[in-house]
Amino acid sequence: MTSGKIPVVSPDDQKVTFIELFFDLVFVFCVTQVAALFHGHFDLRTAGGALLVFWLVWWAWTQFTWALNAANTDHPAVQATTMVATAVAFFMAVGIPQALGPGAFWFAAPYVAVRAIGLLLYYRVAWTDPAQRRAVRIFGLSSLAGLVAVLAGALFGGSLLYWLWGVAIALDLAAAGVGGQLEGWNLHPEHFAERHGLIVIIALGETLIVAAAGLSGAPRNLETIATGALTVAVTCGLWWSYFRGARGCLEDAMHARQGAARSCLARDIFSVVHFPMLCGVIGMAAATELALAHPGESLALGARTALGAGAVLFVSGTGAAIWRCTGRAPVARFLLPAAGGAAVVAFGHAPALAMALLLATLVALALAEGRGVPEALDHG
């Protein structure tokens, strides 16, 4: 079948395809690289730097996800373009360890290239739809200042890098604020929700990978095995809180809206709110690696904070997304993680105890929602 016989615009019933999964593989590496930035140093400067780097990684991924939502991913040109973007993103991932130092340009340049490829692909797909073409053009022009700020920060380096990349984040959010209010994006809710569900799976899977790496060098004893088992259980609890408790609600809310209301909702609950959620998972992964590498040692305050705050960011992030969708605040998703996170910081000196406190929090959340969960959230 030739490309001329295949429309470049996505069909309404498009599912996630193999080329998108292939593109996501490089972001598994990106998440690993960002988690490695901590290297056991859980301080504000390290966390701030990791936050800046992960935002750029995240924004490159999420912008390309919008483009592939509009594109027919069975089209050969779309597949070839996505492969090129995957190759460029690979070099972006390779540059992450030096992104905050002298090698910042070798991270920033591929990042800007991935963003540019995504915008060009989106503009090509939108060519036959004036409203969509206008939306992509305005968003693209609004994004230029943020891209310039990233390159400038990489070239100047030092403290200016932190400031300019912080400005870039603000400019990205401003561009999203402008773009999301435009008509013509024509988002496909099921495909969009599925793509973001897969990136959550990638992040949760990274927790298990990092945990296994930490566990592999630890002595085999009861404490190590218990800590490892509790870590897996906590990861399962995070999966449950998202896929059983939130994902269906988010997709239904997308289906219930049209036009600019749908694009604004997608921007808020997926492109914006999923970022702190995944930051929480990365923080937990980094702290978990330390906990499993030294299960018999006391967790330092920074590691305990990363574990507790990570759970709060992920679970309360899903609560914020549900609140945005339904107008009803899921109180348990704010109160229980806050209590559990505080308990981890205060009492979770032993890695096994810290994991047990997190698991108890997630089990309590599942029981609190249970069959009494609001009808809009009951997709079981």
C-alpha cells in the first residue's frame, strides 16, 4: 500500500500503534537518566535541577503526543518522521547527565530539535484543516521564546541556566494557555488518554527497574526481601490509584467536551497535571534505589522526604485532575497521601517501615473509595 492511499490525518478510532511505543522507548531511558541525577543527594538544588531537566523532557514528549494524536500513525511519512524524532530524542537522553553543567548544549540542542520536528509534523497534518492549522501556527509561534530561552541558558551556563530554563517553563505554560483556548485541535479522547496512561506505566516501571538495580547488590536477608516486596506492593498501589481510580474518569470527561473546552481540559489534566505526578514517581524511584541498596541503614531526611512527597504528588495529582474534570474534590486523595507522606518523613527511618507506611496509605485510599466512589469514577 502506498502512502498516497493512506490519509495523513488520524481516523476517529485510532489506537496507539507500534511506532508510538517505539518512540516512548527512548523516554524510558530519559526517566532513568533524570532519576540518576539525584545520585543519593536529596537536596533542594538537586531536586530543582532535576525538575528543570524533566520538564523539558516532558514537554518534548507531550507536544509530540499532541501531534501524533492528530496524525495517522500508519502513514509511512508519519512513521519515518517519528523515527527521526526518536533518534534525536535518544541524544537528548544521552545528554541528561551533563544537562546542568558544561555539556548543557548537547542536551538543549536535541531537545529543541525534537520540539521543532513535532511542530513541523503537526503543521503538515493540519494543512488541510484551516482551524487546526491556525491553532498549530499560533502555538508554534508562542513556543519560540521558550525554545530560545532553553538554548540561551545552555550557552550561558552557570546560574543563568537555572534562571533561563525556569523562564522557559513559564513561557511554555503561557504558550499552552494561549494554544489550549483555540478551536480546531480535534483531539481524539481515547487515544489521548491511552498515550498518557502508557507514559504513567513507563514511570511506574522505572520505579521497579531502579528498585531492582538497588536490590541486586544488597545482601539477601529477611529485611531486604521484605523491603523489596513492599516496594513492589507500593508500585502496584500507585497503579491501582491511577488505572482503577482515575483514568476512566479523565477519558470520560474528555469525551463529554468538545472544541476548545476539550483542548483546555486535555492541556490541564494531561499536559500539565501529569507532570508533577510523574515527578513524584521519579523522586520515589530515586529514594527507593537508595533504600533497597542499603535496607539495613536509616533513611536520611532527604530520602524520606522524596518518598513521602513523591506519593503526595502522584496521588494528589490524580485528585487534582479528577477535581478539574468533575468539579468535585476527591478529599481522600488529598488528605490520605498528606498524612501518609508526613508519617514517612517523621517515622520512616527504616526502609521497610517507610514502604509499609506508603502501602498502608494506598490501601486506605482504595478502601475509602471502594464501592462508595462517585459514580463518575466507578469504571470497575
